[in-house]
Amino acid sequence: MKYIPYGRQDINQADIEAVIQVLQSDWITQGPAIEQFERKIAEYCGAKYAVAVNSATSALHIACMSAGLGPEDILWTSPNTFVASANCGRYCGAAVDFVDIDFRTYNMSVEKLKEKLINAKIEGKLPKVVVPVHFSGQSCEMDTILMLAKEYGFTVIEDASHAVGGSYKEQKVGSCVYSDMTVFSFHPVKIVTTAEGGMVLTNKRELYEKLIRFRSHGITRDPELMIGEIHGPWYYQQIDLGFNYRMTDIQAALGLSQMERLDQFVTKRHAVAEKYNKELQNLPVVLPWQHPNTYSAYHLYVICLEENKIVKTHKQIFEELREAGIGVNLHYIPVHTQPYYRQLGFEWGDFPVSEYYYSTAISIPIYSAMTDADQDYVIKTLKEVLA
């Protein structure tokens, strides 16, 4: 039986040749391909600076460090995300809290964010960093979040792991027009891939310089940042406690080649989504709603079951689809319900919209290499299972 995954990479011969070219060169890590990839992403998004790293998790971590997040601080993010969006705050020793989601976009609710900020100011517990997550490739309402950031003094780090190639108010996600930093993921199921990899973008020189150091052990070769005597042209100094979060040239070469097809990838994903929208509209499911200010990258296509119209349970439907060879998935188990975060005091019931969404959501296959025949099979099977 054929297996259709919910997402997968799209590698062509040009990608393979780009990687081979690097393997045959003098540089397979810390070489020119990384800077070329960074420049390509920055130019595409309209940002001044980009820093490539070995994962989006690493990108979130050094973004938080560059924002000065520490043990006395608080980070807020969405419960409807992968755990890395919250863990990055814990890596810095900070407390973490969550803002429930909007019932239509499944992104952080700006109304709930406003309410929470008002109460947090009264209690003296305002966040230092807020990480809005662009779930499934659709941007959060960043104009309102930026306005609130200016009013309450927090740093905004966009977790755009799903959203490279997307736009908000005709600005590319990653432009950092509405934020201090933006993070992308290049995991194989994302829009473009470097196998594993991530990126931080910013328009602020001081943040860029910190990101560069934190990526590579906290080391600098810039004489202006060094203390004391410079011993010679070989000299470097460790001025921060950083990490080895570097991307290789092999990965960067793959990403650079993939970027040539980014808009093509997103266009194909929109075509897949439009066909789903047409063919699934009469089924007992809620289809993804798109905010008029956004152009989604469509990393995911999530349907939510209308439980009052279906006899089968959420689990039964999920299992029947898997048994039929359709690799459905669930994005996401609310972060606050994970055992680690429950040990920190969170409980089921804390963020009811995220929890209700989780009880009904199923991610169905969408990727740029998806064939018409495979999508037709997914649609046919969904109709049979939900009959």
C-alpha cells in the first residue's frame, strides 16, 4: 500500500549538484555557501541581516539570548506550537507563560494578548519576550503585536518556522518590519530544506553581532570588541558564553538551491489547498480560515472535525486514515499540557481554545511534490471515512 506523508522534502537534480559541488570544494563548513545562503534569505525577505544555524531551535535560543532574556524574566508564546517555541525561554532560565489562540487562525489571539498584558502590568509580571508563532504558515496579526510591544516594552521574536515564503500586509515574513527578530526552520517537511537548519533575521546591527557570537562559542575576531592586546592575525577572544550552532556549507548549498524554487513551492501548496477547499467544503469539518492581511506559506493544511456531526471519534478517524496509507498528523499537543510544563504548574483547562482545537484537529497531506492522484486519493478517503 502506498503511503502519503503529511509533508516531505522536494529535492531535484539541481539541489543534488549544488551539494556535490560543495563536497568537491575546499569548504564544507564555515565557508562561502553559508554567507551566500544568508544573503539570499535576507534579500528575499527584505531584512538587513540573517544568521544561519543548525536548527530553528538553536535559532530561537540565540534570539532569546540576544534579547537579553535571563532567569529574572518571562517569555510568552502560543500553546499551539512545537515545544521549542517555549523551551527557548527555559534554556535562558526564564519563566514561560502562554497566550491562548484565536479560534479561526489558530495563532496567538491578539485580544487575549491585550487582556493578559493589562493584568500582567498590574501584577508586575510583564514579559520580556513574546514569541508569536505563525502556525501552518499564516502570519499572526503582527501590526497589533508590534503596537503592544511598544506600549509594554517587550521584544518580539517571530517564530516563522512554518512561514518562509509567506507575507503579511504585503511584507514578506522575515522582513522584521513588525518584530525585532524572525526565525525560520529548514527541516525536511518545511517549505525549503537544508536537511536540518534554521535562520534568524533582524534589522538591528547590535542583535546581529550578538547572534553571530552566540552561534559560534561566543568568539569574536573583531579587534573593536576585544579586550587588551591583540597578539597577531591568528588571534580571537571568547567574550560571551556561546554554542556550536553552526550550519555547514553542505546544508547551506542545499538551501541556496532550494531558494530558487521557493515561490514555486508556495504556489503549488496554494493550489493543493484550493483543491482541498473546494472538494472538502461539504464534509463535517472546519477548513483553514485565512486572514485577509496574510498570504500563507501553507506549511500545514489542518481540518478540524465537527464532532456534533460525526459518529466516530477523533482517534478513530485519525487511525482509519493512517490505516489507509495517509500519513495524517496532529499539530500540536498544547505545550502547557506536556509533563515538563505541568511540573511547572500548568494544567489542562488553562488555555481552553488550544485544548479544544487539539481535540478536533488533523493535519492532512500538503507538500509541493504532491501529485494530483495522491491528493485525489486523500480526498476520496476522507469522504469515505467521514461518511
